Amino acid sequence: MLGVVGALLLAGFGLYAQARLAGSAQARARTTDMVSSLPFFGSTPTPTPKPPPDSYPVAVQTPEVPNGVVAGACLAFNPTGVDLHHTFFIDPGHGGPDPGATAGSVQEKDLSLAVALQLKDQLRADGYRVVLARTADTSVAKLADSQVQNGVLTNSGVHLDALARIACANASHAEALVSIHFNAFNDPGVGGQETYYDDARDFAGDNLRLAKLLQSSLQASFNKAGWQVPDRGVLSDASTGNNGLTPEADAYGRLLELGPTKAGWNDHPTTMPGALVEPFFVSDPVEAQVASSPEGRRAIASGIEQALIGFASVPAPSPSAAAGG
């Protein structure tokens, strides 16, 4: 996950000035042995397709996103199994001109999309409706030409794209959202899994409950696969700090997709509990190999799915937080 423009992006190479090293040398050696036989696909950009035939668009109408969303963005998928009448919003981080964290041929935007598509299929088969923020290698919002310069998304473009993801989440009427990202640091020995939530919302308790479920379920999924992935814990999005990209983002100090109302910056925040997961560091060669493999993709998706199922099994106390907060 790369940079925070008060949005989904943390500073490109690291959340902390001093990150703790990922596990013991022995644990890393065992994990390296476990994944040495996994195929390594790197990241292949996904071409922009027509919307999948079994999907339908979710209308996004908000003044913050004046031009709407691109084709293939904000699509709903009904369950293929017995309908359990639950909806989850899944946001594959980054996309299009925003690659996110990169390491060699591995790009965060491709990994997050691959996991989201796998997760969508699993949830549908188990009876859940799923809304995806994007289904291809694109932004979510229709961007102005001025918001992409030399092939790179500008700060204005990042802000608009995050607002489009928020608008899509709210239009989906989901009971929970998960934003999928991958981490990076300038030391390839740093790795591990972490989950972020916002503790300033009216439904902060539900945010924390979801984040804890995601963290523990992902750890369980990795352990089941035989991978020892360091547990970096559940963290408040306030800990992402300032990145200096814009004064507005620094003043906000939260992840935009999870955070509270701030006039002129986040006028209509997400209305459901949510969390952001970072299962691996793409800058760690071992973790990048796992994340890029079909086995890794399935393990991440399975961990997220089990957390969402557990979250949905406990009734929400009340919908009073839907007004913002």
C-alpha cells in the first residue's frame, strides 16, 4: 500500500520510521522452504474487460464523483449458492495508473485484484452477495486528464478515486467492507501481516471486531498452509501518520475509506464497519512469492472470507451510525 492522501495509501515504503524485523531467522528459513516450490507469476496487468456477464452495476451518484465510475467498477455479484441475504463490499486497492507498492515485476494493484476476484467467487458460492470496487486494472473513478500526469496518478486523482470507492461502498448497502492491500518497506527483511481499522467512528467497536477477526483468520489460514507469517497486529489508522503529500491529507490523519466525516475532504464517509488488510510485504522476496501464487491467493481469500462470515454471524447493535460519524 503506497502513500496516504487521507485515503487508502500509506507511505510507499513503510508505515513506520523503524519497522520491526519480521520474525526469527529460523522462522523465515522454514517459511522459505515451504514456498520454494510455489510457482511465481509476478504481476500481469489485467486488461479492461467488458463487465462480467453475471454482474450488474451499482449506481454511484454523488457530487464528489462528478463523472461517475469507469466500466467494470462498482459491480455487484449475486450469490451462486443458497442466498444468505448478506452483502460484503470488497475493495482491491489501487489500480490503473496507481500501481501501489512495487517490487520488481510484482505490483500491489495486481495482487489485490487477484485476491478480490478469488474472494468474490468463494463468497458467492457460500451464499453471499458481493460488490467489488473494481474488476480490472483500472481506477474506480473516471479521472480527468489532469489527474494523470506522465502515467502517474496525481494527489487529486488519488483523492477522487478514494471518494469513488467510498460512494460505491455506500451504494452497495453492504454490512461490512474490506480493503485489500499489500505492504512494502525499503528493507527486504521486513515482512508480516497487519490489519487497520478506524477508532474514531460511531461504530468503532464493530470496526475493531472486524479487524481482529481478519487478523486472526488470516493468521490461521497461513498457519494451515504451513507458512509462518509474522503477526504485526491490529492497528488504528491514526498510526499511519503524516506523509506530506498534501496538507489536507496530513490534517485528516486517517485512511479516507475508513475514516470519519471532515467537511470538504470526506463529506460522506463509509456507512458500514470496515477494515484494511495487508497480508504480506511485496518487498520481502519470500512473501512476494507466496502472494503471487495461486496457493497464496486462496489462503488470503479464505482468511478474509472466514472473518466476514464470523462478523456477519453476530447481529449489529443498531444502524444508528449510518449517518456518518
